[in-house]
Amino acid sequence: MVDYDVIGEDVQYLKTVLSSGESVMIEPGHLIYKDAASKLDVRAGGLKGMFSHMLAGSAVFLLKVDGPGEIGSAGFLPGKIVKIDLNGNGIIAEFNAFLCMDSSISYSSKFAGMWQGIFGGEGLFLENFSGNGSIFLHGHGQVVERELKPGEEINVELSHVLAFDNSMEYNVARIGGLKTMILGGLEGEGMFFARMRGPGRVWMHSISLFQLAAKMVTRS
């Protein structure tokens, strides 16, 4: 079994130790280091996966790292790493949240819808992970987790959605009226909520890339 260890507090990275015959998949650009004995291979998710990744602005290929050896990986910004064990189920994640996963997990892209992509500020595609094994996602700031009971609903500002169980119902709703939308936009907030209905789990960023980019623009 692959040995994973999340290192750090507010700024975290993932240490992964592989034995011979073990392997993991990593999003390109997130790899910090690897032992010389570990081998790298490039894997594509098929023509459909390649096309959707190109449109989403994320990597077309994944890195497959074969043991033995130790590797380190991390997100692009300060934040938390969350481990999710799929156990035969699946999750849907924001497209740039993926960090590392067991090589046994299936991986594909899912169209988020034009309104979700444009007004969520995080791209038009989501990532769909399913199967057995562990997956690690990177959240900006803190990662907030909520588990919803059957029929229970939560409204999440779109750019704060990190991931959710793929069995959940979700759609997009506008926040308030025109005044709320305008004032919210001036503060660098999104204008739409993701309406999530349980049962299932929802993971959220406490800081969104949309907010961060907006604040950097207003201060430049």
C-alpha cells in the first residue's frame, strides 16, 4: 500500500513513499521532487479527456510515477491538502484542485455548463474521479467539509466549491437581485451559488482563485 503523509500546517505538501510495483498519478506542475530510482511516464486520458483538458486550461496529460522511491508534491498556492477515500464511489472536483491519486482510480472531465463556468470564475469543466483508492486535492486557504443528510441543502458561492460526491444533486442559482449581484461583483465575489442537495459530502475552499485575482487587480 502506498504510504502518504501530509506535511506542514498552513502551507502543506504531500510526501509519498512507493515500494516496487506501486505507482501514483500526479497533475503535471505539482511534482516537487522524486528519488532517482522512481520512474516517470506520461499518460493521457483519451481524445475526449485531452480535448476537455485543453479547453479547461489544465494539463492534457498526467504523470505516472512508478516506485520504488519517495516523491513530493504540492499545490500552487498556500492551502490545505485533503485526502478522500473513494471506496468504489466517485467525486466531482474543481478542475485545478487535483494533486495526486492512486493509479487504480479512473479519471475523466465533465462539462460544468456555460453559466457555471463563466460565473463561477473557475473554468467550464469539472473533474470526475471514481473507483477504489485514495485521492488528494489541494484547497486554497482552509478546506471546509460538510456532510449533508438526505434532502438537506447547502448553497455554496461557486468559486468556493472544491469537490462533492457525484451522487449529489446540484445546480446553479443567482444570488439575490440586481443590486446584490452588482455590489457582490464589486467586492470580487461571484454572482451565483451552487445549490447542493444531500445525501453526500461537500468540500469547499475558504479562499477562491476568483477572489484572489480580483483583490490583486484592485490593489495593482
